[in-house]
Amino acid sequence: MTDDDARDAHLLEDGHIDRLLAKYHPVILGRCIARTNVRDGEDVAQDVEFRLFREFQAGKRYPGIPYRVVVHNVIRWTLAEHFQGRATDVPLPEGWEHGDGGLGFELELVDRLWIADLVEQLPPVERDACTLVYIQGMSPAQAAAELDTTPNNVHQRLFHARRRLEEMIDGDG
Amino acid sequence: MADVDRLFDEFAAAYVRGEQPDIGASLALAGDGADELARLIDAFLRVAPAPEPRDDDVAVMHARLGGEPGLLALRKRRARKVDEVVSDLAELLEVDDIARLRRYYQRLEGGTLDPGPVDQRVWDALRDLFVTNVRAIVRPVTTPTGESAMAYYRRGGPPRPLEKRSPMILSASASEPPARDAPERDELDRLFLGDD
């Protein structure tokens, strides 16, 4: 293990997965794009990073294995899945398991993109409030600061926007 | 091949300096040598030590892992309002329609605009504004488990250009559905949506 590997191990031990993934982000993104193309590479890189994140959240640790080795293996497996279009049969090390991506995300994403499209059609003040709160995830208070207005005003804009979105959704149905 | 060698040297030097070089731009510049350049970069990244991340990089990754758009997190770190960024962007891109530029920027920042077709001039301008490779930060919306929305953007066909004025949805006649034909793209649309 190099000094760099030892630093990585400490970061992992201390729970600094965001710092570790930020460190390896250029490696992951660069390799995934180099092995595919920009669009696919960005998708695969994101899969790699969230796969590593899920493994970390699930309590996976890799005693004796430098984290850079883990990163390059996960890149390899994820690229294999990408090219084969199915789950890879490359065996994971002992104690590892494939991340469960689930299928519920598909509906959630379609919903979010559909809502984003509808929000675009709102009047500007309502659209801006909706974009900040419903799409970017700000609290009404944060959105109020961003829009130079009061939280109460943001709540009112969201109320009117919801009414308008309901009418638009009913119209689409 | 000389170009490939030069582009690789530039990429490697920028990487070692921790600058997060734009590999897509390098490959585009390589033309017919793109495959060779990609092989060199892949081999280099397999062995080169990962540079220590900057605090900005950590904050952006922290945000992304939490489901927040990375560019939004970066802008908040810089304590900049959307209007300030859009104003600077308008100047750099020589755009007059601030309202429509603001909406495009917000969609890009919020992850509801496919970054793929966005013109290199926009990325260059954003790099000037945020002093980092914004192209490597912007990603479409994701779920908490990180699945990419790219496929859904592509499945839905090309996005429609933004209307120059907001449509008055509620004033439209109930018996007459709004027109579905996309308006023709102008220069601002092409900056964010490409030519297709």
C-alpha cells in the first residue's frame, strides 16, 4: 500500500465517501468516456459513482484492498454491463454484492421530467418558485432568498402554481 | 499523430495540476485520432494517481450524492444569485433575451436539460464564470440511487425550444388544444439545444 492508499483507507474509515468519490471522479469520468463516448461515458460514470456510494452505505469495506483498485474494478464491471446490456457475470470479491438499482426510479424520473416540462409553461413568477422548490429541492425560505421575496410570497406562488398545474394535468389526461 | 500526442500531453498536464480537463473537448479536437487519444487517456488514468480534490469538488460531490444538482451547489458556494450568473453569461455569450437565457440556465443547473447538445461556447463561458470545468459537474436529474435520466431525455425525442413569451395556458380556448409544433430555433435555442 502506498501513502496515498493509506490516506484513502483513512477517509473510508472515517466516512468521507464524498471526498473519496470527488477525488476519483476525474478518473472515473475520464475512463468511462475514453472507453465509450461522452454521453454513454457520463451515464456509466454516474452508475460507477452511485454503485460505490451504495456499497459504502450498505456497510461494505475492503480490508487490505486499496480503494483505487476497488474503483478500477467497479469501472470495469460497470463498463462490462454497459457493453453487454445485462448484469455482468464477473464475480465480485467475497462479501460484495451487486447494487440493487430497483425499477421504481423509472416512473419517478418520467414524472419529474414531465413536471419539469409543465413547469416551463407557468407564468414566470410561479415557474421560478416551482423550479427552485420542486425541481432543485430548495426550501421555500431558501427560494425566497433566491427570489428576493418573502417565504409567504413563495408559498402563495406555489399554491397558485399547483392549481394551474392541476388544470394542465387534467387537460392532458 | 502529432496532434494526438500534443492533446494527450495537454490532457495529462492539466490532470496532474488537478484541473479536471474536458476529455470530450480533447477527443473532439483529435478528429480521426480520437480513438488513439482515448486509448492513451484510458491507459494513463489507470495508473496515474488521483489528484487531491479541491473543496469545491467535494461540495459538488456531496450535493450530487444527496440528489442536489452539482452546479446549484457550486453557485451557492460562490454566493451568487441566478440573475448575477445569467447577467454575466449574457455578456459572455452576447445574448439579449435575458429572460429566456435565465430559463435555459435554470434548466441546465437544475438537471432538467440534456447537457449533451449544449454548445461548447456555453461551457467555455461557464468555465470562465465558475473557474472550473462545469461540463464535468452538470448531470441530469437522478434518483437517490443515482440512476441517470439521460435515457429518458433521449427517448422523449428532441426538446422543444423555449417560447419567447410564456404561453397563457389558462386563456386558451378549452376546445382548442395548444399547438404542439415546436417553434423554429434561433441562435439562443441552438446554444442550449443544438441544431437538431
